[in-house]
Amino acid sequence: MFNEDTIQYAIDSTEVVVAPRGKIATFGDTRFRFYLVSELMDRVDQVRVRTGHMHAVRPQLITPGHLQKLLLEGFSESAGGFADWIKLYAPQLVALKYGFRFSKTDISDQVHQGSITSVLGRLREEVDREEDPLSAIIQGVDEGWEICLLKFAADLIEDSSGGNFGDFKSRGLL
């Protein structure tokens, strides 16, 4: 388990070098390929590259009625007053629920010789050749690399949400 400083360091050290050109699909699941690059702290000019996939499930609309059900799970009946208030006074309140599945079965891990700059350059060329709009190169830290990946996922949700809301609105779902 990481402490708060380690988590914050991993978040602050996360940099998307090549962002996916595609966003999270509004009406279907999306599969992103990632390359997470990190320097090995105990060895000079050795860089770890982890590759794998993240799966974003279709965003779900959460309406006041659905939110009411979610809020009341595990709460007493008296807590229902707040959920009723939301339904009555904030009927336009709508949220999107995003979900990710992180498939560790897709993960591969290789150590490359050279500077992080040269490894990132080679990966950039490879991603450009493949022309996959759902590929990303992320630079992060070796210990806590999964935190870097979750930071990437959070940023991807933020980048996609406006378009997803627009898609729902254009189909008359909002």
C-alpha cells in the first residue's frame, strides 16, 4: 500500500506523451492500448515499458430517479428525504457514470537500454506507424505505475465527457 506522498508523486509525475486521438465511445465499449514508460531508479539508462489495454465500458446516464436508488442503498428510510429532495428540486441533474476494466492479462513488461528520451522516440515512431487512434504513450514512475495509469484514465474521462454529454443530448436522451 502506498502512502499519500507516493501517490501524489505518481500523479504529479504522470505525463501523456502521445494522447489517443479517439475518445471514450458514448454508445459502446472502448479499448485503449497504452505504453507506460518509466525509468528504473536503481539502474542507469534502463527504461521499463509496460504495454497493455484498458477497457472503458459504455458511459451510463445517471438520472435523479436512478441516483435516488443508488443513494438509498444501505441507508435508513429517513435518509430517503435527501434523495426525494434531489428528485423534486434537481430534476435536470444528470451525471455520467464511467467504468474501466484494467486487464492485467494484457500487460507485458520489457526493459530497454538507453535514455528515456530515446525509448520514447522509438515508441512514438511505432505508434505513428500503427496508426491506432486509441493508443497512448504515458511517462510515469516505476513504483506506482498503476497510479499513473489511473491518472491517465481520469484525464481520459474528463476529455471525453463533454462529447459524451453532447451525444446523449443530440439523441434526445437529456
